[in-house]
Amino acid sequence: MNTTPLPGVAELAASVIRDLASGQWPRVAERFDPAMRDGLSEDALAAAWAQIVGLSGAFEGQGEPEIARAGDVTVTNTPLSLEAGDYTARITFRDDRTIAGLYIFEEKTP
């Protein structure tokens, strides 16, 4: 089993997050694998980001991702800072550098 993460995946994840934060929905969606393309439209992606910004304010920055190989994909978990909340962007990449999963979830503080 391959346990080596996709080379350059930290920068790849950072570029996806930059595109999200700047509203470049087509640039994000063009990286989707076929299943993601079928399941998430550009409009739905824009609406999801708008909901996050509506809840927590403007995007302020991102931290260094945690990277792990999981089977045939590489998973990145990148901390995101917004004005009034912290989130994690979990982006899963296939070896061909397409996006197989994109989740953004709020970090809850105890």
C-alpha cells in the first residue's frame, strides 16, 4: 500500500482555499473529480461558502495543513480563520490532483 502523500499537496490545498476565499468557483470546480462534479455545482459551492461567511464573517487566513495518505487519496486538513470563528477545510485529493472531497467544518471550542 502506498503511504506517501501526494507531492506538493500543501500548496495544492492552499490554492484551492485561496480560490474559495476569492470566489473563484469555476477554478475550484474544474479541479473536481467526476463524482464531485456530479454532486456539487458551482452555485452550491458558492452558497455553502456564503453561508460560512454569513455565520462567521470575512476570511482572514489559513494555517499549515495536516497531511495524511488514506488508501488511494491524500487528505489535507487546513485550519481557517474567519472574523468570528475557526474552521477546518478538509480537502481530499486523488493522485491525478483532482478533488475527491471538500468539507469545511467549524472548530468547536469546549
